[in-house]
Amino acid sequence: MSLSPDAERADAPLLTVEDVSKAFGDNQVLRSVDLTVERGDVVAVIGASGSGKTTLLRCLNGLETPDAGVVSVAGTRVDFASVGSAGAKELERARGSLRDQSAMVFQHYNLFPHRTVIENVIEGPVVVQGRSRSEALEDARALLERVGLADKADSYPHQLSGGQQQRVGIVRALALKPSLLLFDEPTSALDPELVGDVLLLMRDLAAEGWTMVVVTHELQFAREVAAKVAFVDAGRVLEVGPPAQVLGAPREERTRQFVRRLTHPL
């Protein structure tokens, strides 16, 4: 693990992924993935189920360990080929360094069911980051107020709608004050009428300048909010570019097939 001088420059990309590969047994899930995300940009990652999108996000957050490749986030650079040979302790330290820079919003919320909303939000800042409980509570209440859930602070997850639970999941990620926000299909588990509130919140975050990598099937969101769209197919980033190019005039036939199927499902 190293901190490179280039990564500390304000004009350097916030995230770079270089030649990242990951296999689960005989299943090669990621194949030499490269990706660059500039500071303040939103990158939408699209692709069929099983193409490797979620595994890529989990590698960026240190929840999965790539077999090889380099991930750099906000000045923290991890070369997994070298770290993997340095022993379990060094590997866990490297994964933790990536988690310190990013926060994940999960498809199925992943809230602690036995804890209240506010307890869910302050868990990371207090237990993981070592911040004072009073500071974490103040920040959490302000964030819940911002997303219209101040009155739900003492509720339990089962007392909330799916859309409310996902907004709590976003608040929990924001409470960590990360450099990078990662979203894994944040609306796919929601009823259609609840999707809008979550997407509106994500649009607001994008407008505020948060750097975000969003795995999504919401192509309209990608068109309107993303700076770049990356199409992942069979573990590779097959095509990446502005939404108008990737979604409007794809260069690759496989991309054209995927976009056509989502745009005209019947």
C-alpha cells in the first residue's frame, strides 16, 4: 500500500482502477478492469446480472479482495498483487484503508433490524471511526432532517417503507463523510412508486459535487446525472464514455443489445 504524489493533487482522479481481476474458484468474475472517476463526477455502471458490477463495487470498498490489480481512492493506493503476498494482517490493513475512503449503499438496505434509525446511522462514525457519540448524534439528526426523516430517528427499520429504509442507508453512508459514495442498485428492491424519492436524493448529492459510482438499471438517471457510463460485460468494462455516446450511440454491438433490451423490453 502506498500514497502516491499524483493521487494527492486536487486535479488527479479521485478513483483509478487498474487491471483489477477477481475469481471465485473457477468463476472469473472480473477480468483486467480499468476505470477512472474524476472528482465530483458520477459514473453509472450498467450491465446484465452476473456481469461483475457488484463485485467491482465491493472491490473498491475493500469488501472483496481482488486477486490482482491496483485500486486508488483519494490518495490511498493499494496494489493487491503485492499486498496479497505480504500476509493476512497487511491485506486487512489495505482493505480497511479503502473502506476509510468510501461508503457503500446496498441494494437491500442492510440496516441493523434491532437498532433504531439513529443508532444505525451513528454506528459507523462511533464504532469504526472513533468519533464522539454526541458529535455523531448531532450529524445524524441533521442528515435525517435533510432527507425528511427527522421524525423517524427512534423508529426501527421494520416500521419504515422501503424507500425510507434506503434513504436511511444513504444517510448512514453520508455520516461516514467518505470521499467516494458507492451505490449498488439502490432502487431495484423498491416498489416503483418509491423509486423517485431515492433518485431525487441521489440527484441532489450529485449536484452538490459528491463523487459517486452507481450500479443501476435506471438509464434515464444515467443519461441525466452521470458524467460517464461504463458498460460491464462478462467481467470486463467493454465500453465507457459520456451517456450520449454509450446509451445513444454505442460503439460495441453487445452494448447496443443491452441498451435496446432495457429501452424496449418487449
